[in-house]
Amino acid sequence: MEGPVLIVDDDANLLLSLRRQFVGKFNLATAQGGPEAIELVRTAQDRNASFAVVVCDMRMPEMDGLQTLAHIHEISPQTILLMLTGNSDQQTTINAINSGHIFRFYNKPCPIPILESGISEAITKFKMLQAEHEILEKTLAGSIKVLIDLVSSTNPVISSHARRIRDYARKLTSDGQFPRHWQLEIASSLALIGQLSLPVELVQKRHAGQSMSVDEQSTLASAPEIARNLITNIPRLGKVAESIYLQDRGFDGSGFPDGGPVGADIPRDARILKVLKDLSEAVEEIGAPNEKSFAILEGKKAQYDPDIFDKIRKCLEVPLAEGQNSSDDDRIDRPVDENSESSLPIKNKAARNISGISSFPTTETARKATLSRKRRRHRIIAVIMASIFLAATGSIAILYDKRSSPPLNEVSASELILQMQMAAKGDVAAASNVYGGKLLVKDGNVQVDGIPRSACIQVSWKLIKTGMLSINGLVAQRVTGTSISKQCDSTNANVLAWSPYQANEKAEEE
């Protein structure tokens, strides 16, 4: 079954009629009005399961079709939008066309075969865009891997910060603090690539905490601009380049570049990078993203978007005791000069390793340094060739981690089915279900959330035969293990809504 497809109209009877007309043809969901539709789209997007197509009526109370589709496009830009209207005046048509986001425009009443054909074409377009995005992500992953490996082989200190920033960004998106998108993944990985073009001595002084002249500070501040100019040459990375360029721009208008955007006008990814970059530097000094690290950031909190700062702190801050115990693990291992003393400060060791110069400039040391540089060049060439080969063969890892299927939950799914059946009869008034999530009952409709994937599949398999079932906001229409398994796509946060058939409804369904 194709889809998922969302139909939006304020006429409940029309929605019911379309649902029956398209049963077995599309994975259909309906929304009675703009606000409900926007909430469904936002929920689906948060689960990384966006709607393929949205069909929306123009004339609706509270929020018309153009407003609704504009909000939906902002939340889920890859979704294909269709519009229905019973008022085919010229201005309505012009407004729909000028919005730039409407794929097809149909007058009501629209014959079902024509609407069905339009939805099918929209689904085909959605699939083409999805395939294009997938190819883009894999291609970019190969290109970015070459650049990241180049950073790692050339400068271990910069690589340490870059990997830490990238790992922080991944945790933020995996924990749901920010929507997962490939632009932030790439921007966080390449945030510091501009520093590779700076003099080694300048980078050494920066990470050793030494004082710098005004000219040196200006040169260091220009690193994001250098990075932007490099990345701009890669197709489709315009937004990434802009976020990296503005990564040092403060929310209060401070920082590089002078005269740049202020506040919410700064791209969100740049505002995220600003916090993560400063946090990484604080962690370099403290050892972990604990209370002490964030205390350093608190001293210049005006430079950060307050909402973004709070989300990052909530997600990344570790208890002080845990941070102290894990300080060694949090630091990225760096190569240590053979002649260095382990008792020297970490920053000094890192600085000496950048330059590749020993504290004892003997002939033997010089020979080792020369040999080390040759090995490093060979290693860089090998890394680049290996990365290009992996990208060309398509065997590199894609940007987002694949999650394995969850194990079966120990709680019996039959208990949840019994609880939902009793709740539909009015025999249960509990505020929670057997899995600890909410249980809501309204007019015989039972909704439960917080359901593990294995239980969701088992429960849905049985309940779909006895009533109208919605899985994660989408109406379940086919009694197949594959379709149910696809809709129960959350590890432990699935939502089921079930309304048992009445006797006359069951007869009609059969």
C-alpha cells in the first residue's frame, strides 16, 4: 500500500466517504481542520516518518487551506501538497499557484478517479525526491568522510574538537532535542575545517592558551569564512556553509562576522554550533560536559540562544562526580611525542604534537620528526584513496544510525487488549495502561501510548479485526504483518487509538 496520505477537510462526512473510497489503495489518515492536520504532520515528522502527500480543502474555519499547507510545508518540506476547493474563483487559484508549494489544484466536487490519479502521481514524485535525497546523503557522506579523515590525519587537536562537536550534535538529535537532518550532521563534522588553513604555530598558541596579538586573533576569527569558501564549492551545501560561516556569531550580535545577523535571524544550526563549539573548548579544559564546563559558558550566556542553550545543557550535562571520573574517557586520545613527559599539562603535550617538534632538538629527534612527517603524508594519501574508493562503491556508512528491532517486551500484549476492551465498555477508568503510558477514553474511543514495538504489532494484529484502529496517527487499513510492522515504527513510544465496531458497522464492513 502506498502512502502515507493525509486528507484535510472540515466536513467529517466527506472525510468518512473518502476513507471508504480509498480503503486498500492508500495508507490514509484524515484530519478535521488545519490545526489537527498540522499536529499530525509534526508528530509524523518527529518520528522521521513524514507524510508523502497532503490533500487539503481550501475553505475551512479557523485556518484556510493555504495557511494550513504553508505550515505543513515549513514542517515537512518534502511532503507533496494537493489542494481541493469548492470556490474556483481566479484569486484563489492565483494564490495557490503563487504559494509555490502546491503540486496539483482540484475543484470540488472532484471525481474519485481523478483525485486518486493525482494522489498516485504525488506519491511517485515523493518517492523520486526521497530517492534523490538518499543518493545525495550517501554521496555527501563519502565526500565528507574524505574531509574528516584529512582533518584527523593532519591535526589531532582540531580533530579532537571536531569529533566531540559532531558526537554532541548526534546525541542532541537522537534524543529528540532537535529534528534530525543531514545538514546539522555535516555542519558539526566540518565546523573546524577552516582552521587547517591557519599557520600551525597560531593553532598551537590557541590551544595552549597563550596570548595572541590583534592580528593573530583576527586571522583565527576568519577560520569560519575560510571553511565556508571551501564548502560552498560542494553542490547542495549552501545552507551548511552559511551555518559554519556564522558559527561564532553571538545571539547578542557579538562575534564574527561584524554586522552579521542577530538573534533568531542567525540560522538555527549556526546557533547550535556556537554552543557546541564553546562547550567542546570548555570540556578540553575541564574534562567532561559537567557543571563546571557549563559554568564557563554561563559567563557568556548572552551569546547563546537561550532555548538552544537550555536544551543542550539538559541533554549533555553529566553529574559532576561522573564527569570527574570520566574525564580521561571524554578526551579524545592524541598521539604523544616519544620524548614528552607524562606529567606535562595536556595542552602543552598537544601543542608540541601539533608542531611535531620535540623539547630536545637533537639530530636524532630531527631525524624522527622528518620520518614522522613522511609517514603522515603517506597516511593522508592512503586515507583519501580509501575514502574515495568506499564512496565510489557505495559501501560507506550513511549519515544516520540504523536501529535494530527491539526485543519482545515481557508484559503480555493480551493484558493491554483486555484493558482496552474493558475501557471501551466503560469498565476501566485507569489513567495509565499496562506499559506505563497514558490511557484515554472518549465516546468509546480508546487511546494508549508508550507501547513497545513488539506489543504494538501483536495488539494491532488482533484489534484491527474488531474495530477502527489508528497506529501512530495513521489509520490501519490492511491486515498484513508487513503493513502493521511498518506503522509500529517506534521502539517504545507507539500510540494506538481503537474504536470497536458496533453491530451495524461490523455488518457494513463485512
